[in-house]
Amino acid sequence: MELISTVNQTLALLTIAGQIIIFVIIVSFVTKRSGVLNFFAKHALAFSLAVALIATLGSLFYSEIAGYEPCKLCWFQRILMYPQAIILGVAWLKKDHSIVLYSIILSSLGALIAGYQYLLQIGLAPSIGCSAVGYSVDCAQRFVMQFGYVTIPMMALTAFLLIINFMVISKRSSLSTLIK
């Protein structure tokens, strides 16, 4: 139980750090702070790979070690995140930014699902009855609640949004280079 508590705390803190990074990126876009954006653009593949790996390992920890049964929506999110750990790893090794659009699409779909599931967990979205199909736990069930709002879907939503932000910055940076 101590290991689960430590992982919950660590992943929740990483989630909050990720949300702060998203805020910094958005503010940098609005205020046109190119230094911050250039830094994230330069390391976009590495940061995205780190996020995808942490998200993948975190979800595997929760299901395989902590014993939390993934719901149907969790499976969809896994389907959209797990391949990115591999794709982004290969892209990072090859310095290949051509995967940016694919990653944005996968992450956007994942963010929509994770966002819906989070709203479901906090009671702001109608239930689709995941457990009614007989092979899944209820999608509204909360296994983790840290800092009053960080649940597993919030962790996933933050991870998908981070990847989207990093990939958009990477795409913007490569377009700026082509225009110059």
C-alpha cells in the first residue's frame, strides 16, 4: 500500500507540473515569448516521449501492480497512448518530426475521452454505463484522488494535452524554419 500511495503522489505531482507547463506554453504563445517556445520546440520529441512513457508505465502500474481494473474508456485511452511511446521513441532517435500530425490526432482523441471521463467522475457528464456491458468497471469509479482533483483520467488528460502542446510547438517551429 505504501508503494501505491507513493506512486499516486508522484504521478499527481507530475500531473500538476504538466499543467503548469501547459499554462506556461499557452501564456508564451499569447505573449509571443519565443525563447520559451523555442526551448520546448527544440526538445518537443524528447518531452513528448517522456510524457508518453510515464503515462504508459503509470497505467500499467495501476492495472498490473495496484490491481485497478481499467474501464472501457481507460482502454480507449491506452489504445491512443501506448503506440505513441513507441512512435515518439523512434521519432526521437531518428530526429524525425514528420510524426507530429499523427501524434496530435492520437492525443486529441485521447484528450477528448479522458476529459469526458473526468467530467463523468466529478458528476458533470451523463453516464454511458460502462459497467453495464459486463466486462468493465464503472467509468465513473475513482481509484485515485489527489489534491482534491487529480484522478487517473485527469492524469491522462494532462498527458495528452502536454503531447499536443509539444507537437504543436514543434510543428510551428518547423514551419517557421521553412518560411525563413
